[in-house]
Amino acid sequence: MIKNSSLKYVFPIGLLIAFFLDGSVSYNLMSVLFKSYSVVPYLSLFWLVMAVFFVNDYNLHLEGWATLLGAVFDWYYVGIWGVFIIIFPLVVYCTRAMYRYFSINFISAFVIYLIDLIIVLFLGDLADQVVSRITGVAAYAGMNFVLYSAVPTLILNAILFAILYYPIQRLYNYCQQG
């Protein structure tokens, strides 16, 4: 039960750290390594998805945390309310739905996480297209998004997943035991 677990402290602190690392890692990667690419690490999404996989207690209210994270993400990074405030809870819901059909191991978790990332990238891009067409501010080229943003983001997040999966799993397991 979450009431007696250190998870009630570790999860929000980890989510806050992941949120701020999203921006700083993205900024540093874009300015140093990938000058012409837009790379987003989505560490906060990773933290949420790992919680779906490894936290066995529904009292953590991940949908509520995802909604709060989406609102702050919209306010802090995007500047337009409504994109991530919908996408993040939807991803938690989809992850839970897919989780029921797989035994969670590294490979199945990796596939589910990539599907989640594709959902986030597709819906975020769709929202960007709609806003671009309504406002007429910028011409939109979908292939540029795929080549210069989606593919590098998927590659970076696949690498981060491979590096962070087992440490995060051990952290969540440790927090639930103690």
C-alpha cells in the first residue's frame, strides 16, 4: 500500500527531476550535438510509463499525476494549454491497456514505450499542424518533422530506455518493499 511506502515521496520527486531534465537535456543536446535536429528526451513520460509497469498500487493515481504533469508541461514548455494535458493521461491509459496483454520484461516494455512515444509524437504533431493551419503562421512540412524530430527523438529515447530501465525497475521495487 502506498500509505506506508517510500514511493509516495520518490515518485513525485523523480517526476519533478525528470520534468526539469527534459528541458535541460533537450537544450544541451540540441545546442551541442544536434544543431539541425529537434531532440526531446521525454524523461517525464518515461518515469510515468515505468510507474505503470512497476508500481502495483493503484492508489498512486497515475492519471492524476499525468494530468498535472501535462498541465505543467503545456504551461512551461509549450505555452499552449491542452496538448499534453490530454496526451499524458491518454498514454497512461494506453499503457495500462497494453500492459494487460504482456508479461512485462525488457522487450515488451520497450515495445510498449515506443508505442507510447509514437502516440505522443503523432498527437503532438497533429496539434501543431492544426494550430499552424488555423493561424497560418508557418508552412508545415510533415516529412521534416519525421526526419528532423521524430526519428532522432525515438532513437534518443530508445537509448535512454536501454540505459535506465533496470535502475528504475530496481528503484521502484526497492521503494515498494520498504
